[in-house]
Amino acid sequence: MAGYYLEIKSGNTLNTKDRRFMASLSKTIANTNVTKDDLARLTPTGLAAEQGSKTARVTAVAFMDYQCPFSKEISEPLRRVMASMGDRVRLIIRDYPIPELHKDAKASALAANCVLEQGQDAYWKFYDLLFTDQSKMSPDDLRSKARLAGADAAKYDECVN
């Protein structure tokens, strides 16, 4: 994993994408025998960004950094899969900000959680807005996106502060 970090930081992502895809595919194949106990360890204990039924046969957990180009690449396909599969698949989003690579990663994760506190619908709209333009993650940009997603500005400000 340290190799990926160094390649991404250096800007060399072309070959990294292919290797990351192959690594993800290998991990997916290796994880086909996940037990209920394994799944219970992944289930959030508090408020979590999620879609789909809690009783779905398939649960996907995506670890996201809202400024990461790889997270952006999978954000739309994840949404399409969820739209087409409905309650047959459950998706859980976990924050995984990488501030060493993305200076506003922690701030955007905090903002996402503050929007999530106001409901799943607001969160998913905010999620889409975050990935629409990853270069705009200043506190003012995040606040504007939160308002566009339908979050109450006062509650958002209180949470972020």
C-alpha cells in the first residue's frame, strides 16, 4: 500500500489505476466467503451513510476520501448500481480521508458527517456535489454545497464548529 501512496503523491496514477483495479478485484474474489460475524464488524454502530435494505444479501462498504480521484471514479458507478439493484444491495460509506494527499480531506469528511446528521437524503445530495467538483472544498464551498443539498445552515455551522 505504501507504493500506491508514493505513486499517487508523485502524480503517477496511470499504472496505479490498473494495479489498484486488479488489487480490488483480487480482494473481492478473496472475500466471497465473508461470514455474518465479518459483516457485523463492518456494520456501523451509529449514524452512517447508507442505501439499500439492512437485510440485503450483499453489503458493499466503500471507504471514501472526497478529494481522491479514485473515490470520484467509483462514486457514480456506485450510485448507478444502487439505483438499479434497489434493496437487493446495501451500500455503506465510510470516511477515509487522506490528508497527506488531499489538504481538505478531513474538512470535507467532517462536512459530510454534519450533513448526514440532517438525514440520508441531504447526505446523498451532498455526496454527489462533493464529487462534482473536488477542487472546491474550502469552508465556504462546503457550506454552499451543504445548503444546496438541503441542509439547515445553522445546524450545519454548529456541527462543523
